[in-house]
Amino acid sequence: MKTDPKGVLTGVHYLDGDYACGEGAMAAGCRFVAGYPITPSTEVVERISRRFPVMGGTFIQMEDELASMAAVTGAAWTGTKTMTVTSGPGFSLMMENIGLAAMMETPCVVVNVQRGGPSTGLPTMVGQADMMQARWGSHGDYELIAMSPQSPQEAFDLTIDAFNLAETYRVPVMFMMDECVGHMTEKVVIPEAEEIDIVPRVLSDKTPEEYKPYALNGRPVPEMVRAGDGYRFHTTGLTHDDRGYPDMSVERQQINVQRIMDKILLNVDDIVRFEEEETEGADVVVVAYGITARVARMGIDLAREQGVKVGFLRLVVVWPFPEKRIRELAGSIKSFVVPEINLGQMVLEVERCAGGKAQAVHVPHAGGGVHDPEKICKAIVEAAR
Amino acid sequence: MSATAHPPNPNDHPIAPYLRMDRMPHIWCPTCGIGTVVKCFASALEEADIDLDKVAITSGIGCTGRVAGYMNLDAFHATHGRAIPFATGLKLARPELEAVVFSGDGDLSGIGGNHFIHAARRNMDMLVILVNNFIYGMTGGQNAPTTPISAKSSTMPFGNFERPFNLPHLAASCGATFVSRWTCLHIRRLTKCMRMAMRRKGFRFIEVIAPCSTLYSRLNRLGGGLELMRFYHDNAKIQHGIDTREVDIGFQDTIVCGNFVDEEKPTFLDMMNTHYEEVLGEEYVPMAPDGGWLHD
Amino acid sequence: MRYWRKPLDFDQVTVPRGEVVIIADRCKGCAFCVEYCPKDVLVMSEDFNVKGYHPPEVVVEGECVNCNLCEMICPDFAIFCVPAGDPVAVEAVLSISAEEDKFAEEEALN
């Protein structure tokens, strides 16, 4: 369906990543945001708090991140698209309710504008050290989707995609920005509302007597209903059966957890997204995401000047990880080079998928700044030997 | 004449339309008071004559946290302590809903304490029914923020030395506009109080003292639920309108009950709408009462 | 009911009459209904229900005033009253009588 024009600020703008993300959410049809201030993400909600009152949206600054995530999960059950915004310390606080959203299969978007960690860390400086937490942060087995934009324009475009993926797979989507992209101001082109396609909340057409909140109806995910429409449904964070009632048995646990994971794992090819450049015949492939992808480009150019055959794979959807492609590439190249602003996170996935057929060289950076392109170049050149 | 030979159909019980009868019998212990509070709530729903399709009930974790799962309403079983913000999200994203939070003392005043005080402060429009059994029941009888001094629990085996909350005072001082306390023995007054609360707006708080026979009462050798009910009968004092500072509960001491606070103040949404209308005038587009769901 | 004097509107007021309906297999033997029935109509029976608890039983016929206190106070939703003559109660009572008759028959045969 086409989005509601009231939320679309059509035009050519000069915006920072945070503002662009906020605009993306409003363009995607998000109408409820609960947040808590935390640098460097606060600008997203500041923008939304200013613009929501003219488009029928409600923003509330909750008392903490736990409340924000709980409110966002609750609000999603009224059929509204919801979002919350935070950074590292708040992300840790939200984990329990992210698990609740994953278990209840509630679509929502959680934006994490990453900063240096751990703990209070570097509040105003960049990091990319929450990538594993995005996938594994909450307890238990579950799968979700995480994306990483590399520019304010992508922060706008991918936020809309994040909402669409959340609706399609009924899953909380982690939007992993970083402080550099969040605080970087660049040109952002926002198209006309008719050009923006959004996935609407699909509601069940069954009667309240027939409707079962977790019964599959030929689609990969069950259909939702809205609280207040007379369905009198029940949903819980406990392991539940098709009716949403707690059913704490070994059989049900197997069915439930497997299904939450399968809805992503079996549809991985439709969800995974990356950009590849010159990987044909390459000896080294650089794998990067977020701001590091832009820095890595310079490192790649420098390495190519030295005659190294280097390709580039940029992760757009970071989780689920593009295992298939990495495995394929591993068979034909010498080494992957993975620069990231952390001391080893996505490189572990690359290494796992490479399966020993190619090396996975990590170019770490503890955080606070971006890589020196020379260092990346040096790593590429050495990896190619 | 014995009435035990052929029990009649459970669906004939007057509470049946309000419960998920396919989930009966419930899990609460013999002589637990939660079932009584649920019956009073169901009666109040009937008497208050509100549209049940628009009532959304949220519970947290714990014995009282199981209430949502048994009610035949849009029911949510959220995480521990987070029933209030969950209900806040429901209410704000679909303002026509009547948000009810039905949870326990540990859930709402312990882990959920922060959310409790802020929702009261904001006068968020929701009805909070807190069943206080002075203990964390579901997890085996640990000390709760409401456990009276000297009462034993599994984590204070020599008796509690920590000061407990005075919940009506907490709610009132944070700005709740309707504050009451009853015990589950006061079935008529409790039902009437719930009915009154359902017809009001704002942050409405009802504390209900209930017996926990398996844990609180057993660990403190107070008998069973019936003995505690007899205690409530002899020691509950009704004092409407009393200053909430005076209503602390000591161990096996007087329980002051009554309707303590009953005011009318603008709710969070009232204040938000009034303010934006003033500041933004024609430009203000409030969220529709039936919510922010975008559709063709 | 004993009065210290007859109320002036004694002839105009009809005291309601009710029948107690007990869903015995739901009962968990808490005895709240027995304790608080204002007409002392109930006692805990000697029988066992399917869970092994003693459910209540009506021992004083014709005194229930349909006040619904037992219905409100029962935590297990196992007891309620209906106005006397109500089909629900009649059905329950009839089916009980039928069972009792059958039992009496079997006893007599043995």
C-alpha cells in the first residue's frame, strides 16, 4: 500500500542520519514512538516529537528504556507501527522486552545508534560493538533482523525497509546505525508519498470464534488482530499454543521456538541484502558495514593502486548473516578482510562461514573514531600475499 | 441433602462470560484470595456497563500476573514489572481502549516501581488493581517491598527488617487521582469501588489485600486463608478519606481500608491534546480514538 | 429471622429466596462460603470431590436468601445462588435426586 502523505517530507534536504531515520519512520507509517534520551540517538526522537503532532502520531518520553520497549510492544498490538530509539546502554536495558516482542511476534523497530562501549563508554563517539548483541542480546533461542545504513540517505531508505520487514515477518527489527552516520549531515532525497510502498499491518479476516493468534494461515507468519476490535485474544511471553494460551510442555517448546526461528531461517534468501563490487576473480574481499564501509572504500582504492585484486561486500542486512554468499566466496578467494569498530564481532561470523577455506583477517578499532584507511589497505595487501 | 453427586455445568456460574472457561480450573492455591478479587472485578465489569470489547487487560509475572490469562478480554501477559508501560502503549496507540492493569505487589511496586510512579505522576488513564499478599508468591515466598516488618519469608528467614511501602500513600503522593484499599473479604465494597473506578478517568489505583496461604501465611504460621480472612474481619478498619500517610500496615496489625483519594484531574491525553491545540492550533492532528493503524 | 419488634412494612417486603448451586469438583475446600454465609446455610460436607477436597453442602433448606455472598467470595468460582425455582437449580437438584435414588436402589439390592 502507499504510505500516508502526512508523514512524508518530500524534497531534497540536508539532514543528519538521526533526523533522516526519524523521517524514514514517519514516511513508513510509524505513528507511535516511545523513547528515552541517550546520546547519540536523541535527535531521532527530538525530530519525531516535533513532527508527530501534525500527523496523528503520539510520542512519549518514557521513564526509562525498559518502559520504552514495553510501551512500544504494547502499542504495536493496536495495529499501529511503533519504534523506539536508543544506544548501547539503553539497548542492554531493552533486551528483556525485545525478547518479549520476539516471543509474542510483535512487529516493531528498535534503532540503536551505536557508540563506544562497554557500559557508559564513549557517549558521543562512534562504535560498532553491539552487532553480536543485536542478534544474541536477549535470552533464549529466537531470530530477528538487523540492518546497518552507511549514510543519512540510507538511514531514511532502510528505515522504511526495516518497518516493512518487521510487518512481513512479525519480528522486532534492530536498526543498527552508528554515531558517525547518525551525526553526519548529508543530502537526503525524500520522494513523493506515492513512490513509497509500505507493507501494511495484515489483519485476520476470521471471526473472533475462529481466530487463533498463533495459527498459521498459509502465510509464513500468523495474522494479527487489534486490541479493541472484539477478538478477546490472549498473548503471553510464556511458551504458548495456537490460541496464545500458556502451554509449558516440551513438545510445544519445540514447535514454538522452531517456528520463530524458521520464519527467518527459511526465508533467508528474501531477507538477506548486501552489495558486492568486483568480487569476481578477487584475491581479497573486504566485508564491512555502516560507516566503516565508507572508510573501507578508500582503503580498497589504495590497495588497488598497489595492484591487489580486491573486492568489496557491504552488509546491508547484517542479521540474518549472508552465510551462503560468504561460503561461496570463500572457495575462490585467499582472504576476507573485515574492518569494524570493535575488537571482533562480525568477523567471527565471516570466519565461521568461511569454514577454513579462506582466512578472515580482522582490522579492529576499539571505538571512538573511524579506521585509518592506510591500516585497512595494509591489511588487504598483507592478506593478498 | 448432598449437592456433590452431580455438579451442575460450570458454564452456568455467573462469572462464566467473563472468563476463558476453557482454561478453568485456575492455578491458584486453595484459600488464595486472587480468585475472589477476579470475581469482584467481573461483577464490577458487569455493573459498570462498559464495552468489554474495548477493555484491554495487562498483567505482569506472578500469581496475580496470571489473571489476564483467565479473563475473556483482550489480554496481555507481559514481562515482570512492565505491565504498566505495556498498558501505556496500548492506551496511547488506541485512546478509546480502557486499559486495566491487574498485577501483584512484587510485580508493580518492586521491579515495576519506577513505571508505577511515573504513570501515576502523568495521570495516565488506566485502572491499576494491585493484589497485595505481602510476598512474592509464584517464585516461592521471597520478601516483597510490601512485606511487613518482622514477617518471615524465604529470603528473610529471620524476619523482615526492611521498611515496606505504604502503597496508597505512594500512589497518592505521585498524583494518582483515585486511591483505595480493600481486603478481599470486603467483596461488596471492593466491587463497588471497582465499579466507581471504572467510571472515572485518570490513574486509578486499588490495592486489595489477599491471603497467600501457601507461602506468606505458612511461613509466618498464620494458619490458612480462612484464618487470614478472619483476621481481616477483626482488624480491618474502614476510614474513607483518611490521609494516606496513616495507612501503613504492620505485621498482623490494623489494616486501614477505604476510598482515600477521589479527584478529577486532567489525564495525560487530556493535557497533551489541550496543550497541542493551544500551541499548534489548526495544525494539530491528534491520534484518532481508534488508534494509529494505517490502512487503505 | 428474629425481630425485637415487627418492622412496620413487614407485610410489604418479600424476603428473597434462593437455591445454592455448588460445582463440587471445582471446590478447593477453603470454607469461605461456610464461614460467611449470613444465613449459616452451608457446612463442609464429609464427601470428597474428585480432587479430594470436602466441598460445602446445604444443611438448612429454605433459608438461602439469594444474597450471592458465597458466589462473590468463592475464589474457585465453585458456588453460586439462583432465585428459588430457577431452572438451573431445579436441574441440579433433580439430577442429584436421581443419583441418590439410583444409589439407594443399589444399596437395597446388595
